[in-house]
Amino acid sequence: MIQNINQKLYYYLFPFLLGGVTSFSLPPYNFLFINFFTFPALLFILIKIQKKPNSIWLNFKIGWLFGIGYFLSNIYWIIYSLTFEDIFKPFIPFALILIPSFLGLFYGVATLVVSRFKLEINFSSILVFSLVFSVIEFFRGFVLSGFPWNLIVYSWTKYLNSLQILSLIGTYSFNLISITIFLLPLLIIFKKNIRFKISLLIFLLTALICNNFYGSWKIKKNETFYKAFEDFKIKIISPKISIDRFFEANNEHIIIDELIELSNPDIFQRTIFIFPEGALAGVNLDTLKNFKKKFSKKFSDKHTIIMGINTYKKKDNSIKIYNSMVVLDHKLNLLHEYNKNKLVPFGEFLPFEKFLKKIGLKKISHGYQSFSSAKKRELIFIDDKNFNFIPLICYEIIYSGKITSKFNDTNFIINISEDGWFGNSIGPHQHFSHSIFRAIEEGKNIIRSANNGISAYIDSNGIILTKLESTQKGVIEINNFKKLDKTFFSKFGNKIFFYFILIYISLLFFIYKRKR
């Protein structure tokens, strides 16, 4: 009986705890070294249970429990979004359990697939594990519109020199290599050959040092590439308007006054003002015109306003609602409009909406009707093409490789966000880390305006030039930028990841042939 209890602790509780501990390698903790212990331990468990009869279900459960522990620890903040309306509060315990359980399924499938191979403490098992896990992580970015949040590779967020490789190979390829690197201590610990251990340790340290040196060289090479704006500046407005105020009636006048006061426009200075998503949740593009006098009184024809707002379109006897980024002049005339492509499941649209509405459910964000998704993204030009940018709303920034090569003629990405749904948690830090990755991948400066989140100006090497924390109300002024050439990754995108898959398969085939 005691042996049975010990086995359950080993096969069930231990993987769950491993997943929970692994989550502390992610932002804001950034304890990268944890992965060098947890991943070898996970693979070791899979190797040990291979000899057990009927271990298929057990292999799945080990990965699944690891995933539950991992996601429970790093996305627990999702329940905060359910606290604003009474209709959602009864679902808090279910969301806390079901969402990590669903996401953990991906890791369960990964360990199940890995276990179908003959696992031993050798290099080929490490390659198999890394390959399967990284491919499953890739597919996680597509299922049910995709949720590529907190890939293992985001453990490197704090290590900017090491991240410069993203400009060559991208996030998913680096995720694959990272898992491989994290697993190598398994060979160092258990292989008896001392010369092999020393050689492998030297290889591991050399790889990490070389990558670090490359990153350092790349950053230093480009540190003087700053270019001043000719005749204008940019102001990032970070108002920190509480989400609680979304649900208060007749509050829009006060909020707009606060935004204008914070903007502090100089009527003689050419300025582009960037307001975040969610600052005017109770206002849509049509009703915003009611405040035309307020804006025209304080802003001049030298000013352009970029903001997040809801827009409505009539189509066939129905009304479509979009989460939009709009460009306005000082009289609130519409100059450009971008409608969000990637919507948040349950947050912005309700899957199986017709059925779930019958039982009284709705999306989490304000209002009952789901947002509609736009199909394309275009460059937005301002001021006779003197300034142009790629628009990204909220969590569109988390998708690696979704900014295609046709956008390589711009130097800027503008990302507006409302991170108040995360509460005072680790969520805003995790969301912000994706901006650093996208900046390096694409070689573009990122302007981020977040309400109740981290607002920042990030250069094309991922260096944070200026930042306002999620609790800091204020303004960031920008008057220069770093201009870089197209990155290798921006030209080819995630095609590079598929080449890495082929390389790993070729290595496995080569090892197999040598053994024979």
C-alpha cells in the first residue's frame, strides 16, 4: 500500500509540481535556470515508466498534469476578468480548473507521442522530446483561434543578448533549440563516461556563450542607428482608467477630460497622440463625435490622434461590431481605421454563441454581442507618408510570424492594449514580454500604449528605451527611432521553423542509421 502511495506521488503529484515550478522561469520571475532541472526530470520520468505495462494512459497523464501545474501557476490571473459582473462569478472555480486542464492537454498529447518512441538516456531521446514538444507548442497557437501564450522560450525574456537570435530564426525555432538545451543536463548527470560529460558541458557552455556574444555584437553594431523625427513627436498616453469605470453610466465626459489633460497638447507642435485600447469603453466611433468641441478646443490641426474604440458596420440587416484602432484629426474626423483580426475567445467573441446565449452566457468584455473579426491588416500612413506603422490591438502581439514580409517597408509597430482584465497580477508582465520578442523578430520599433498595463517604447533590438509600469499613470514622449534593415526572420517567417523540424528529423535518422 505504501509503495502504491509513493508511486502515485511520483507519477501524479511530482509532474504537477514540476509544471508549477517551471512557470517561475517565465516573466516576471525569469528564473531561467529552473528549466535545466524540471525538463530533465520530466523526461527521466517518461524513461522510467516505459518498462511498465499498459503505460499509455500514464504517459499522457504525466504530461497533462505537468501542463496543468504549469498553466495553473502562470495564467491564474484569467479569473480576475470574471469578477466584474455577477453573471460570471459562479464560473470562477470552473475557469481556474478547466482552462489549465484544457491547455495541459497539449502537453499530455506531447508526452504520449514521445512515449511511442524507445526512450533511453541518450541524445536521440532528447531530440525526440524537443521536437514533439515544440511542434505541439506550435499547434497551440492555432487551435480555437490559437493561444501561444507563455511558450517555454519566453523564459529568456530577461536575457536580451541571447534573444537576438530571434531576428534569424524566430520564436518557434528558438523554442525548439531551448528545450533541447534545457534537457542536456540529463546526459551530464547520468552518463558514466567522464570525457563525454566534460565534452557535452563544454559544448553547452560554448553554445550559450557564442549566442550571447552574437547578441552583444548585434546590439552594439546597431546602437548608433538612431534617427530623429524631422518635425514631429509622438506621445504615448497611459491613463490607467479603472475597468470598474466601464460599468459606470455617464462617465465618458470625465474620462475624456482626463485624457485631454494628460495629453497636454501644444497647439504649435506637430504631435501624434496614442491613446490605449479600452480607455473609452463606453463610447463608439459614432458617439465620440458628441465630444468634438472638447477635442477641437484643445487640439489643433497639427495634431493626430490614434486610439482604440469600438466601431459599427451595417451589413445585410445586421450590425457588426469591431474592436478597432482609428486615426483621427483634431476635429475627430476619421482618417484611417483598422479592425482587429485575432479576437480573444470568450473575451471578445463567444464560441458556439447561439447555444451559450440560450443559457445566459456572454463574452467577458462589455456588451452582449460578439465582436466581428476583420480579414486583413494594412499599413497605416500618416502625414503624407512621413510616418507609417503596422497596427496591432491587444493580444495580436503574441502571434509570432503573423506580420508578413509585405510590411517590411515600415519601422514601427503600434500596439494598443487594455490589460486591466489581468488585475494586479503577473499577466501584464507576460503580455509585455511578447512585445520584446516581436520587436527583435521583425526588426521594428514597437510603440505600446496600455491602459492598466505596461506602456513602453521598445527599439528594434528589443531594448526598452522608456517604460511606464502598469500602476504608473503618465506620458512617454518619442522623438527618435532606430532604423534597421529587414531581418532574416521577417522575410521568411515560420517557414524557418519547418526547416528546423527537417534538421531534427535528419539528425534522428542519422543516429538511427549509425546504431544499425
